[in-house]
Amino acid sequence: MVVLLSAAPPAFAHGEGESVEGYALVQQALAHLAHSSERASVMDAMEKVDDALATEDQEGVNVAEVEQARAALESGDIAAARSLLQDSIIEAMSALAPAVGEETGTTIVHDALPQRSGLAGGNIGFLIASITILLAGVALSWRFRPSESVATLRARLLRPDSTTINAQTPNTTEAAK
């Protein structure tokens, strides 16, 4: 078992297989910014912007806007950086073939959708109505429950009782006459 686990090569996040196209690196930076505006995501985006500025294949990328976006990231203006990065790759994105089939063709990264907040007025009304109906159902089931359990009723049906025998006896004796 140890031999099998030790034979697996380590996975690296950088190195071979990483994109060297400037517009792809800018898109990756945009993806980091769209995911989160926390410091770690901004640092990852800055790394991708640096890679985009350092790469040789900058065809379709407006390098001046990428440099302005890097300055905006350094100053903490995430919205301006995203706008500049999107604008910097318009030429490269327009040169790509149009999306077909299941491809989305999206070139703009939108802001995250707003999160749900606490209960609003209508939600509170539905919650109160639901709890009221639930409590009324429990109260009614408690009020109209049978006095004997199902097991007791089954046992009564299975064993002959002296009252049921006496009740049937006159009928059978009258039938015999």
C-alpha cells in the first residue's frame, strides 16, 4: 500500500500546461476577481496579470490597459481593475470564433449575485401561519385521540370477551328453538 501511494507523482499548480497566451491569462485574472474580492483572490489575479504582461504572446491584448489594471489592483480598486481587464482583451475576444453548440461565448464576467438576507415581511407571515397550523394540528390530534391504543384495540378483537359471548348467546339459543 505504501509503495502504491509513494509512486504517485506530485501535482504542481504552475509549470507545464499553463497558458502562455496573454488574453487567456487576463481571463484567468478576471476569474479570480469574479470568484472573490478577498486579498488571496486579488493576489492570484495580480499574479495572472503579471504573467500576462511577461508573456511573449500578447496578440489582441491592450498592454497599456493591463498595466493600468495592475495599478488599480495594487491600489485596491477591484471594480476599475475588472473593467480595465475586460476592456483590454476586447480585440482578442472578437477575433475568436463565435460560440457554437454548448459553448457559452461569454466575454464579460458579471458581479456576484446578491446573497439572501434574513426573513422579510412576507416570509415572516408565512412562517407564523405555518407554525400556527402545525400547533393547531398537534392540539387537535391530542384532543381527539382515541382513549385506547391500537395495540389494546387489536388485543380486544383477538380475544373473546365474556360480554361478546353473552351478547351472542341469546341469538344462538333463539335460533336453536
